[in-house]
Amino acid sequence: GNHERDWPGTGSFYANMDSGGECGVLAETMFYAPAENKEIF
């Protein structure tokens, strides 16, 4: 979903790795857990 992008810091991360391809997927995976935790709180 787009919940990962709603997490602070992901915007800059995606901007810096816009052409990273696989790096972008890795970043999304890293921020997936924090995004889920944010929804819980």
C-alpha cells in the first residue's frame, strides 16, 4: 500500500533513490515495519 510513503523520511529516501530500482524496493521493505507500528499507535 501507500502507508510506507506516509511515514516521515520515506519521501526523501525515495527521492534520493528514485532511479535505484532494487534499492527503492529495499527501502520500502525497511520502512514497512515502522509504518505498521505507526498505525497500531
